[in-house]
Amino acid sequence: MPTDTTPSPVPGQDGAAPPAAVLWDMDGTLVDTEPSWIAAERALVGAHGATWTHEQALGLVGKALPDSGAVLAAHLRESVGVERDPAGIVEELLEAVVASVSSAVVWRPGALELLRALGDAGVPCALVTMSYRSLADAVASRVPGAFAVVVAGDEVERGKPAPDPYLRAAERLGVDPAACVALEDSPPGVASAEAAGCRTVACPHMVPIPPAPGRSRVASLAEVDLPLLARLAGGEVVDTLAGAGPEGPAGPAGALAARPGTAG
């Protein structure tokens, strides 16, 4: 691991060092693209005379886009007898969501503030998403220079929940995954980051994320700051959702009030 680029200790934390890097999920963690994804999914399915329910859409949250395309293709085939190429479905969805993001981006609460604080402290960040490069670049361009590395879903052989995306990000940053903190909002994303060996903070948005040994959970990124990241990097586990029950605020009631998405 490089030593000349290691961030300085966080002031006032008894010399505690921040993580070697912070690895960000995109959809649902950094930006709220779920309304755009669900609108694109419903438009695509509706164009063929089929329906797409909230519960069906929740099943795609955090999945790799090829898997989501396959699910939608199977749904069209089974419900209305229409054959669609999964790759073509993915491209159609992406085109719609990129157009939406190009006109407006809705940042998740606390995300921009944390991203700026990390930049000021010299902590490198990577964007690790199952969205393809076209959408990842559209989002990253809104915060020029914030991400030293972008790993997109069309650049890894195995997507989340496999560890490959996070391992690729750490490798490109030149850091040990175990010295990184990952920020995630979905079960597949959390599984990916944990499998890569990252200290992982689950911030549920669309789908509940249960507690687990070594897993930190927060209700919002507004709860996360540099001192907390330093504590997590040092091995501490923080779960501010423990009193909210095993499902946390994104349980059934919260999920019904939200808009589902597709990629992580």
C-alpha cells in the first residue's frame, strides 16, 4: 500500500487515521435515481401491454444490469408472450435514465457534504456502481474531481453481490480493501463490499438490510462524518438502526413509500 498518499489522521480523534479510501455505491446511496429507473421500467413494460409492480421492481434493487434485463425479458415473455433481448432492454433503460440524470440529479441526504469533507481531508474516493459507464460518467461529471476511480457495471465480469467491483476499485486506487470503508444501500451491494473485505456501512433506502456481525448501519449519510469513518476504519461497528428493529427504516412501511430502482 502506498504510504506517501495515506490521508492524515482526523484532527481531534486521538490520532485515528481515516480509511485508505471510501468506496461509494451510486444508485440509492450517492444519488436518488430510483424514480428514473422505475419510470423507465414501467414505460418499457407498458409499451408491450404488460404491468410492472412495485414489489417486482424492488426485486431488482442493487442487481447487476444484465440480471435485471434478464428478469424483465422473462417477465415480458411470460406475461404477454413478447420476446425481448435482455441487452436491448438494458440499453433502453440506460438511455432513459441518462437523459433524466442529464437534466437533474437528486443527491441522497448527506452525500454531497460527506463527499466534500472527504475531498478536503484528502481521502480518495471511488464510485463503484452496477450502472454502466454512460450513467456513471453522467453522475460523476456533476462532482468533477471527487472520484479518483469509477468502476462501472459493464467493466467487471461479475457484478454485485460478487466482490469483483470493490476489489477492482481498491486495486485501481492502490489500497487494501480491508483498509477501505464502503457505503451501500442494498443487500447485493452490502454483500459485495463485505465479500471484498471492506468495512461496510449499510444505509438502507429502498430495501431493508438486516444487522450482521461486523456490519455498520445508519439511517442517513448525514450521520456519517470523518471521525466516524476513522472509527470504522479502526474496526469499530456502529449501528444506529438497532433500535428500529431488524429491518430498520427501510422495512415494509418505508419501502411502500419509496420508489424502486435497478442498479447499484
